[in-house]
Amino acid sequence: MQPVVNGFRQLAYTIQSERSALHLSRWIFIRLLGVIYLIAFISLWRQIDGLIGHNGILPVADYLNAVSEGLGPERCWWVPTFSWFNGSDGFLHLQCAAGVALSLLLIAGVAPVLDLLFLWAIYLSLSTVCRDFLSFQWDILLLETGFLAIFLAPRQWLPKLSRETMPSITVLWLCRWLLFRLMFMSGAVKLLSRDPAWWNLTALAVHYETQPLPTWIGWYAHQLPFWFQRTCCALMFITELAAPFLIFCGRRARQIACGAFVLFMLLISLTGNYCFFNLLTMALCLLLLDDAFLLRLLPSSAAAFVRRLLIPPVASGSQPHEASRPEEVPASVEFPSWEASTTFLSRIGTMNQIGTPLPPLSPQGGERVAEGRERGGSWRGLGVSSRKGFRAIGVAALAAIVLALSGLETVARLFRLENLPRPALQLLRLASPLRTVNSYGLFAVMTTTRPEIVVEGSNDGVTWLPYEFKWKPGELKRRPAFVAPHQPRLDWQMWFAALSDYRREPWFMNFLVRLLQGSPEVLALLQKNPFPDPPPRSVRAVLYEYRFTDVATRRATGEWWQRERKGLYCPEISLRQN
């Protein structure tokens, strides 16, 4: 029995050591998450009238009316949004404004748990009614990360690092599990798709010019030699498929994984615009690092100041101890008597949720327990209130639900299980409206060409003038620009529409109708309106294939793109004249 006891002793010490070494990591993570929420709400606020306002592409009021006709009271679960109370444009603006205000409070550290709860609820509300325009992987990643952060954040009203409760190890590992799923599945789906471009390591030879919104650095990356592109593709697979397993290894391994992921995200952000995805992934990577490592990155004076605030203090040059064998546990951690041991072991299930450090183990451990019982009740004697016990049970239930849902989703995708057991399907369907446990994996099948839609208007059916978008490729001499972390939602949807058929994209026809109506909210999403007053009598969409120019062509002509007309994407349409 003694080896079992020693194993629990090792586990307890490792958990306690890691909890006390992640105050600074969590502090930075929570505030960085506040910055990301701030970016997300400001970016959406600038576009929301044109996207889902009453004169927008997908009006929220029309959507909610249609849902109400098909669903009863359960609509509030299947379509969770605050817009059920009020579907006006003003209420949409109010939700965005509340998101901005709460983001600023979270950055300041004021009532972080409540901030995160309402931020998650508001972003879920807007994601639900924005539909196609807010259904990207970084949107659901923000919802899942934000939901877990509610339980990771310190329970306090005013900001003070020295008074923060210890992080929950259970929730910390749920965040790490999320990062693992994000990175590993991003590589796995590429191979599972059996796309030759990924299996032959040739995908990056076309990726930079075919991705939704490339940057001008992406143009230069496209010019690199073919052998270099294949080498980079192999390194990408190592980063996505091998490095995630380092998350479950020791402290040094997690630091290596963090470095690999952050470098990968930085390279992606240099060549393409992916909203706040790269920043959010790097924020999750912070939870792989402990305070001792982060303090070494600071100037000595700043490190000394922060060290004094940390609870418990991180000694200069000290590192969290990760015992791999029972005998590696420091000698100062003496194991108490058997009676005290069993009492202590009964606490291990809840110790990682408690906001106060465990009392040090010592030969007097049994006396401490006895003292506590004399003072009244084993919970109070151990310094753990019933409220904290309920919190521990709640976090354990959260972990069980998240692991069950994410595990089902991951296994189904990895092993291509199309027919999951009926209870599993019902569980996944029931949880799907909350968008809190999701599947991940970008570019499972590489697009090898770049179709682009050019929308044109005309008053006579002979002369057609193009509408210019703000960020997506259009005019051949316009240099691809950096726009992230802002996301031009319409420009992104135009990329997806070009890969599909307009009859399968209902929002696209609504967009053309708004152009015919001259909707100022929709026109504000564009760079150039060739028909300021009045709107055109007809509009159409033409499909082109765009390609990056080579170095010689750009030097001779100044053009970043070359294009070839492929035909009509959507035929000419006009409003019915009475």
C-alpha cells in the first residue's frame, strides 16, 4: 500500500507546485483574452449594420421571425441570443458596446469572472444571429476559450495580483486540452482528407496565393523555391502533429511546444490575415509556461517587483519541481501518519479547485486534522467550506462534460465514425447551440486555384462598372495589405462564395438586392461604389481566376495580381419595376 500512498503524495505535490507557479501566466492570459474580446467586438461593431441590421444583408429581425414560426419556447435554447428581447439595430449596437465595456473591465482586472461570463454570453448572442458572418473557427475558438476562462479567472472584485486565488488545475488542463485539439486536429484533418497536395507536401506552393486574404509578404513567400515550400510543409506537419504531444510531458517539453506554436502563429500572421486567430492561439500557449520562466524574460527590476506580488513567491532562479519518481519529492515534504494520510488523500479530489493553499505536510498532519474536527466539522477543520466543496464538484462536472463532448467529437473525426451511438449524437446535438465544445481543422483540402467574384452594376446592360471591396483582391495593382486582427466579414464570405454556387449561398443574393436598393449600410462595407446616386438598374457577378504575378511581371507592370475571366458567377438581376 505504501507505493500507492507515495504515488498520491507525488501527485499531490506536483499539483500543488504547479498551481502555485501559474499566477503570472494566468494574469497575462486573462488580460490578453480581454484584448482579444475588445478587438472582436470593435471589429464587429463597425460592420454590424451592413451585415445583420434592418437594411443589412441578413437582417436579424427577419431571421428571428422565421425561427419563431418554426419553434416554440425551445427556440431560446436552439437559437440563444439576447436579440429575442429586442431585434432592433440599436440593441445590436448596445450588445457591441457592452462587449467593449466589459472587455476594458476585464483588461483592468475588475470582477473578471462576471466580465468573462457576460462577454461569453454576448458573443454567443451575436454569433447566433450573425450566422454565416460569425461562424469562423476563431469565433468558436473564442467562445470555447472564453467559457473555460470563466472558471480559470480569479474570484475577486478589484485587481490585485497578490490576492488572487490559485488557478484551478482542472480548468488549466482543459485549456491545454483545447490547445492540443486545435493544433493536432489541424494537422490530422489534412491527412484524413487524403488530399494529394498535403500528402505530396506541395500545398504551400499554392497556399499563399489561394488563401482568403493574403498579405504582401505572402506574395514574396509564394516566390520561394519549390524545395523550400515542401520543407516548410513537412515542418508544419511536425508542428501540428508531433509538438502537441509535448503538452502532456514535462515543463521543458511544454516550453518547447509553446515556442513551436508561437513561431508557427507568427509566420502565419505574416503571410495571411486570420483575424484574431493567431493572437488567441498564442494566448492559450501562455498557459504552457510557468511564472519562473516568464520572470526570466523580464528585466531584473520588473521581475523583482512582480516576484514580490506572487503568492506564493517564486524565488530567484527557482523552478517548479516536477517529480518523476517518489524519491524525487523534496525531503522537506514528510508524509504524515496513516490516519492523516487517508484524510489527506480524501482531499485530493477537491484540492485543485480550492482557492487557498494546502497546509504543508508534516509529521503533525494528524494533529492538524484532529484540531480541525474539534473546532467543528471536518470541512471547517480542513479550512474548506461547503461552498468550496460545491465549487469543486461543479468544476469536476464541467471537466467531465467537456471531456466527454470533445472526446466524442475528436474520436468521430479521427476514425471517421459517421454513425455514433444515438445517445452520443443526442448529447452533441443538445450542446451544439452553445458553441462551447467544437471541432477544429483549417484547410483540410487545399484550394489549388483562386476564383474571385467581381460584382458589377449597369444602367443600360452594356456598360458594366465594378464594385471595389476594401480588402479582397480586385484591382490588379493594389498591394495585398495587412488587416488583421480586424476581420472584414463580407470580404471573407466572398472567398467562400467563389468556391461554391450562388444558389447555395442565400446571403449572396440578398447582398446583390441591397446593392440594387442602394443600402447605405451595405455600401459602407465596400471600398468603392460606382453608382453613388441613384443605384444601378442591374447587377451581376463575374468569376475570374486570380494568380500572383512573378517578380519580373511585377517589376515591369507594377501588378501584384493577374487574372483570367472564367464566365458569369451570377447572371444579371434587377428589381421588379411596378
